[in-house]
Amino acid sequence: MAERKRYSAEEKSAIVLEILQEGKKVSEVAEEHGISPNQILLWKKQALENMAELFRIERRDITAKKEQREISELKSQIAHKDSVIAELADENMGLKKKYFGLKSPK
């Protein structure tokens, strides 16, 4: 029994593109490549169903960049707040020392 031919993703996409871009009939393409027309129709269906995923991948890259920008901004805000808190804590300690230093012991 002859072994089945395995088609790479590139080969499958090229065959489907012959139908979509060049407007060839499925039966013509199937005969040219020695493939069942049903197999080509299945590949076409898979290609069309998964097309939206191509754009989601691109969108994830944009979302990741946006998240990184937001993280950087938040880190900057936290650093600023930390410095303000440290300044207020120093001021508070200075006032406590001054206040308790002036108060007469009982």
C-alpha cells in the first residue's frame, strides 16, 4: 500500500490560495495536485475559520506594549509616592523630636 503524501502548511496554504486568489475551481486544483476535492474544501474551511486568529496575534503585541507602558507609568507613580511618604515621615519625626524635646518631663 502506498504511503499518503503529507502536505506542509505552506503547501496547503498555496493550494487554498489558488482557489481564493486565482479563482480556480476546486476540482481543477484537486486534479492538478492529485488531492481529493473534499480535502481541499476542508483546508479552505480551516483557513477561513482561523483567519481571525491572525489579527488577534497582532493585537496581542499591541496590548503587550500598552501594558508595558502602563506598568512603567505605575512604577514611576509609586516611586514618586514613596519619595513623598519618606519626606513626610522625616518631617513627622522632626516634629515629634521637636515637640517631645520642648515638653517638660512630669
